[in-house]
Amino acid sequence: MKKKFISVLLLSMLFIFSLVMGSSASGTLVFGNSGDAARLDPADVTDGESISRMDNIFEGLVEYKEGSTEIQPCLATSWETSADGKEITFHLRKGVKFHDGTDFNADAVVFSFARQYDPNHPYHQYGEWSYWGYMFSDIEKVEKIDDYTVKIVLSNVNASIMTSLAMFTVNIVSPANAEKYKEDAFKYPCGTGPFKFVEWVKDDHITLEANENYWRGRPKLDKLIFKVIPDPSARLLALEVGEIHGMEYPNPADFERIKANPDLVLMSEPGMNIGYMAMNTGYGYKDVNKNGIKDPDEPLEKTPGYLEPLTKKEVRQAINMAIDKEAIVRDIYRGTASVAKNGMPPFMLGYNDEIEDYPYDPARAKELLAKAGYPDGFEVTLHVMPVSRPYMFDPPKIGEAIQSYLGAVGIKVKFYQVDWGTYLQETEAGLHQMCLLGWTGDNGDPDNFMNVLYGLNTCSIGTAGNYAFYTNEENQELLTKALRTYDVNQRAEYYKKAQELIHEDAGWVFLAHANQSAVFRSNVKGFVLHPTSRMFFYPTWLE
């Protein structure tokens, strides 16, 4: 009897153990997103919705450590930098396979970089490669030394290059997959990451499955599904009833409801972001060179969204004074953000805290409008994002608040909304008059905010990152000097001076720095929020 009892007990223990192990090493996790991906090519996107899917499919030479922007080896095992700082030699990881079974090697690295910077590359025609001009134009070439060694050659010293190389945009793609699908390769992504692409049902879901041969070891999840649920209330309801396991961008108004539910876990921390309204100042560059940089001999021309009042500094300053940002943070962000006065987070190198923000002063705003020649105001169209973003949880409500504030000083605001992919295309092309947008830092370096968002080099019509099309040459000189020095104190001074110019010229209404938040069911384990708001599900499992 005793032996029988022990046998039953052992069998029961083994059964429970198998259940626990099975649940921690298997299962399908469904994550609720506010919008769909635009494309699934890591080098040819700028939006977080696309990036969140691809961060689980692709990898780069280096990566960020969990929960930080400190870099560590990934597909490269080690590297050395030359004495002049212009050459970096990478030693590649051996035995890694792409999801299509082909080898990861130096040829794949050269292919993934060269298609972005070389106009004669046969695959250059298939992308816009916007980020190359934003962050990587100092890369002159990438050379193969042998099958598992590559060298990146820089044309200039670049103080942010190593942290930039951990960004999604220089993740390595399969050359064989690109050759197979050509212009449609963005629909069938193939990398070396922990999850493999299965299907993409537009505006509904993207399904990934575990990479059984992943070089770090098989993921604990069998499948990872990104489900599009645009409305945050609908996302939360789906989470509460168990239709999904996690969701992004919860409405701050629902935080108490979430905290009161024992089946849910709210994750939140300060975000490395800026949410803003950009005003199209009217001029940009149509033609750019092979690196995405404007030709200095190319004249400025009117943007498609040109509106005469917004070309005047007094009008833009008046708009800044007409909007009560503190009320927006209090009533719409519900205290889950801080009011922004500059275009990058306060904790970053070179933040200028001496700048005094524009006060909420409707009377003064009317005076400035009259001085600029618009005593009765004017009409303007505001592009309003159709999706929640880390820096702006409820764009329509913020748009309504701005509409009300500007209406009070005589500026009539009309709304314009379109799907997310088209929204990005139109704002990059300068079709907007004003638009709601923002940015989450990619690498923890101030250049990733200052040069990308406010530089003269990034206001090319069609691939703009500078959505105000702010074309101040003195500002660009400061930003370029900051990137060319390793002296952190000198870099900080350049950025502080640049922020003074940006503040005075008022091409943006800087609204808020939002906390980043996500909600999961309590049986989801191992997920870690990242400062860049990128989403890495490899460590995650279901209990």
C-alpha cells in the first residue's frame, strides 16, 4: 500500500511538473496593438508598429542589453575600432542560419547595409531607406574581409555610431529571401531572430512562430500573434476577457480599473520620448544625395502643405501660447506624462533647462496674430494620428483640445485622418499643414532626437523626419558639430544652443514626455519594458 501510494504520488508530481514545464515552454501569446505595421523590412520603416513586429524576427551586429541602451554582442561576437575612430572591424558569429535555412555571413551583412547606401545596388530601388540619412550617412562603405569578418568605414567621426548600430534599421536580412521576393520582400520578412514569420492579414494580425534552430535556444513561446485593436477601450476589454494576453498604450483613465483587477499587471516607467504638434513652416528640399542628405546647392522649394500664416514665426509662437499644455497633460494624459518645453527628454545629455517655456496666454497669442497680419485668425488643417503611440495615447482627444484652444484665438482647425501607413507617407512628403506626431528614442543619444527631428538635413520632401520642415542652417551647424566630437561637455553645449534656436523659431508645440506603459495578464512572465519602447518577446513565457 505504501509503495502504491508513493508510485501515485510520483506520477502526480511528474504530471504537475510536465504541465508546468509545458506551460512555460509552449503556448501562443496574443498581443493587442493599436495599429498595423506599415512594412516588414527593418531598414525601410520609421514607425513603432512595424518595429515591434520585426524586433522578434531580425537581429543586428550588436544589440541593447535588456532594459537599457548599453550595447552588447549579437550577430557580431566582438569588434575593434581604429585609432582615428573611422574604421570598426566586426567578427561575426558562426553557425547562425536565417529562417530560410541560408547561412548568416559577411555577404549578408554587406548586402543589408549596401542596399541602403549604394544607389547602384540592385535592391536599392526597393526602399526609401529614410533612417540611413537620419543616422547612418557617415558610413562610407561596409567591406567583407572574409566570410566572418566585416569592416565599417566612416567618412567622419560619429559619436553615436555604436549605439546606432543596435537599432532595428541595420538589422541583417536574408539576401536569398530578398532575391526571391524582390520588391515584395517586405511582405515576407526573413531574419535570424527568435521568431519566424507565418502570415500577415492586413489590419487584423501578424503571426510569428518559434524559430526551432535559434542560436540562443528555442523561444519559450510556440507562437506570437500581434492583433490590431485600434481602440484602447476595446483592447482592454479583450485583455480582461482573455482574448489577448497583453496590450500596448492603455488609456490612463483606465489605470485604476487595471490595478484593481488581480488578473492584470500594469507595467509603467518614464519614457524616452516626445509628443508634439508640428507646424509645416513651408519649405523643404526635393532632391537629396545618395546618403539621404540634402544637396547644399539645391534651392528650397515650397512643401505641398504650404500655408502662408505658418511660415511666420509670430504665428507659430502665438499657437504655442494659445494651447494649455498643462491641462492636456492633467486631463488627457491623466498625469502619466510631464509637460515638455524642449524637443528631447530632460534626462538626456545637453538638455537645456534654462529655456523658459511659452506660457499659456491666449491674450498674448491674439496680439501676436494681429501683429503677423491675422487679427481675425485663419483656417488650418490638422493631421490627427489614427493610432495610439507611446508618446500620445489618445491623439483624437488631444486634437479636440487643440481645436478648442486655437478656436478661442480665432484659428479654425479642421481635422484630417487617414490610415497609419498613409499618414506617415503624407507627413514625410510635407502634405500636412499641422500634424500630431512624436518620437521615441532609438539609442539613448541626443543626436537621435536633435538631428533626426529638427535638422536641416532631414527636411527633404518625401523622406522627412523634420516634420516642421525647419530649415535653420545655424541650427544644423550646431547639430553637426555635436555629432563630430567625443567631448561630452562640448556636445552638451552645442545641443543647448540648438534648443534655444528651435524654441525661438517655434516650429513645434512640444506637448509631453509620456510614461511608457503596457498591460499583461498575470500569467505572462519574463517581459521587460525597454527605454526605446521596442518589444522583445524572446524572454517571455506563459504560466
